[in-house]
Amino acid sequence: MDPIKYFDADVIVIGTSIASQTVIQQLKNSNLRILVLEGGDYELTKFGDSLTFSDERGHYINHHWGGHWSRVYGGASRIWNGFSAPLEKWDLVGIDGRPKWPISIDEIEKYYRISAPTMGEDPSVANLVKYDTAKMFVDRPYIIMDPPLSYSDPKLLTKNKNIELRVKHNVIRFTADDASTHINGIWYSVDGDVRFAGVKKNTRIVLGTGGLGNAQILLQPDPKRQVPVGNESGLVGKTLMGHPHVPTGEGFIDPSVVKKPTWAQVKYKKWLPAYIIGADYKTKLNLLNASISFTPAAVREISPNEQAVQEFYEKKWGKRLALFTLYGRTEQLPNPDNRIEIVSEKNAAGLHRLKTYCVFSAKDTMSIDTTARLLGEHLLRNKLGVTTIDNDSIFLKTWGWAHPSGVTRFGTDPKESVCDSYGRVWSYQNLYINGSSLFPTVGYANPTWTIAALGMRLGDHLLKEMKKVG
Ligand SMILES: Cc1cc2nc3c(=O)[nH]c(=O)nc-3n(C[C@H](O)[C@H](O)[C@H](O)COP(=O)(O)OP(=O)(O)OC[C@H]3O[C@@H](n4cnc5c(N)ncnc54)[C@H](O)[C@@H]3O)c2cc1C
């Protein structure tokens, strides 16, 4: 079918949450004409909500992935506040068979700094990417995005004359030229009415439709091609990862443990105290990256046994101890069996729905257990606290936080990745992705700050690229 019209823009950005807004932030003061396509409406609707249901298998179920993927202007940024932290060099270097990131920590650090204000934080917090790797425990707290990081006001975008926003435009899939070098069209739907628009060769497309959404579009079949446009690598949908999250136990802790860290000379606005194992030990012990955070325990009755333990150590160490809950967050190993696929049924916007498979591995949960044990020993040895380790919570009731990652991973080799180091889909000169779907490994840290950093980096890259074109 011939294109009936063109989306006439220099850059088409799809999605309006963090992955997209941070790219736009870097582009908006240029003279580039930016068209923003958003599948949701300005507020949540039943129609929008119906689009994110997947058949969920494994450990993340009960609308877990879909519940983290809002089809509305601003995306998931509208419905949460929470914690994030920068990744570290160790997360990116491909230790122990994990895929390597195609960019260095120095490059990301620069963008953590630039994007920190977007996350409501001081740029100095980016100093945390570097630490003394020989230390067994390093305090690497999370930043707290409170109030929520919300892009709910579309005027922040549309006050720029060069930006056009179209809501309720759900992108279904792309079409490509015969040479398979450029995206030349977009199938999309408005209130379920399916339409097509052409895309000019010099138009850059940025896909920011969420950790699952980016892959969903690249998995939609094209009746004229053997493989869907964008999945020439065959890797789209593979190595789905989230973050196992569990309470690891409790402890009577010296309040100095939860003080603001000073080693990185950071100026936190709000922070959640947490510790990770240093890089050298993680490598030696063959662990994944895991962190344990501390929050004051909810008020509850202390049993006589617990009271005896508290009093014993307070007397022995000559200091007051307070009851804290310890909470573990670990990285999940990239495993090709953990994946998303499309099913034959379509949603109301005309996209084939998703089936997700995602299961925690022994290493995922054991890394939390070992980290909790070593931290407990470290606190005891240094007269800083006495903790419990909750086996059931770690191994039997493991809980995950659906931060969908890995399903369009970026890398240096087109045979082993979907996108290049800037998130450009290898086969196409004009199709870019941003979001946690790029992450080849996820580290322990919740993903949003890294998404924001990569978004600003991509924005800067596009500015340079488009200047070259003139
Ligand atoms: C309850 C909850 C708690 C969370 N807690 C944390 C936390 O503590 N720390 C942290 O770092 N992260 C947290 N997250 C994750 C965080 O929300 C995501 O990392 C972040 O929102 C991802 O941004 P994104 O732009 O990639 O995708 P999304 O926020 O998912 O946005 C995707 C955008 O694309 C649009 N879209 C989707 N499909 C289409 C389509 N086909 N066509 C057109 N538009 C489309 C959507 O409407 C939306 O605007 C949490 C999420 C939730 C829901």
C-alpha cells in the first residue's frame, strides 16, 4: 500500500515518559521540528489500560509487567515515586559471561551529572559511580524521587513552537525501504482505527515506549517480510530482566550506619541508606550486584528474645541500637529463556499482545543471601549491628520489581545486540531506541536515572548527527 501521507518532521519521538522526555530536553532548543506520538490520552483511560495486559509466566505475574507500563501522557512517571542510583564500572564491563555495555562509566557519569536535576537531585550525586573497589562494603545510597518524577503537564512540551504532540496515536510497527537501511513508514492507530504514514529518509525516529513496549513494536510481524522490521538480529525480546527485591531480615543497628555518606562528597537532597559489596570482592566471590538498604522498622512489639539480644549488644558495645528493616535489591542474570514473545491475539490498538517468561535464577537469589550474610558479619565484626537473615523471604517468597530490561540490548557487535552504542537499531540508519530495554545487564539499581542519562546522551548525539546532515 502506498503511503497516504507523511509524518513531516526532523525527529519523531514515540512515547512521553522519561526515555523520551530526556531526549526531547536536549533537542527542544534547536530548530529541529519534533513530532511526538503518544499512545495514551492526557489522563488514564480504560482503553489505554487495556493495552498493557500480557500473559505473564514465571515469577513476575498478576499484571506485574503491565502494571508498570502505563499508556498515558507521561507514562509510568505519572504513578510512582521511588529510588534510583547510578550504575558502576563493574556493571558495565561484562564480567563472568554477562554481556558488556558498549559505553564506559566515564561517558555515563557525565550524563548522570547532567540528568541529576531531572531526577530532582544535585549533580554531585553522580560522584557515586566511582569508589574504592577494594573495600568489602561501600555505602551507595539510592536517591529518592519524592515527590514523584511526573511529566503530567503537556504544556511543558508544547510551549516549544518546534514541537507537535499527538496523543492517542499508538504505534503498531514500522515499514522499511527495500534495501532495509531506512524506516520509511509507521503503522499506527487512533482509537483503534489503523492508519499509515510515510517517513522521510532524513527523519530520525526515537522509540521510547517502555522496557516492554520498545520490543513489542519490533516484534510485530510484517506480511511482506520474513522477519519483523527491527528484529533482524533475532534478539528482540530475549534476556528479559527485572530486579529481584526482598526484605532480607532485620537488625539492631548503630545509627551511624545510616548516616549520609561523605566519601563521595555528595550533596543529597533525599536519600535511602544502602550498601553494596565492592567490585573486587564481587568478582572474587562470583556474586551479582546486590544492595541492602536500611529503613526504620515499623513499630511493633519486640519479643523478649529480641529485647535480650538488643540489650546484650547495647551493653557490650556501649551504644544505643535501633531496629531497622533490611531490604535487598539484586541484579538479575541475563538469560535467553527469560523473554517476551508476541501471541496471535491483538490488543484494541492493533498490536499483537505479549507473553512474558521471567524466572529468578539460583544466582540471583543467592547473591542477595550472600550479600546479606556478609553484611551481617561485617556489622557484627565492626560493632555496628546484629542482624537476622530471612531464608523464606529470600528464597521462597522472592519478589521482583518489574523494571523490564534487556529486550533490545545495545552492544558493539550486531550479531550480539539489537542496537549500537547510541541505541540505533543496527540495520537502520534512522531508528533509535531509548529505555531500559537497551540495558545488557541491570546492576542492582532501579533503572530510571540511567534511562534519563542515556536519553540526554542520545539527544546530544542526534543534535550532532543532524547538524552534519545540515
Ligand atoms: C509503581 C512503580 C514503581 C516504580 N519504582 C521505581 C523506582 O523506585 N525506581 C526506578 O528507577 N524506577 C521505578 N519504576 C520504573 C519507572 O517507572 C520506569 O523505569 C520508567 O518509567 C521508564 O520510562 P520509559 O520512558 O522507558 O517508559 P514508560 O514510563 O513505560 O513510558 C512509555 C511511554 O510510551 C507510551 N507508549 C507505550 N506504547 C506505545 C505505543 N505502542 N505507541 C505510542 N506510545 C506508546 C506510553 O503511553 C508512555 O508514555 C517504577 C514504576 C512503577 C510503575
